[in-house]
Amino acid sequence: MSAAPALVIGLTGGIGSGKSAAADRFAAHGI
């Protein structure tokens, strides 16, 4: 039995567009 493939999510955008905030939200939900 093999493990499920990893989920890869890319966050793109300019400076101040909320990439870090979005990444923090994903991390808070265990994603």
C-alpha cells in the first residue's frame, strides 16, 4: 500500500497581496 500523493498549492501575487496571510490560514487548518 502506498501513501497518497502530496497536495501542492501555489500562491502567486505581487507584494502585499496576502500570500503569507493565505499560507498562514492553510497552515492553521493543517493543509
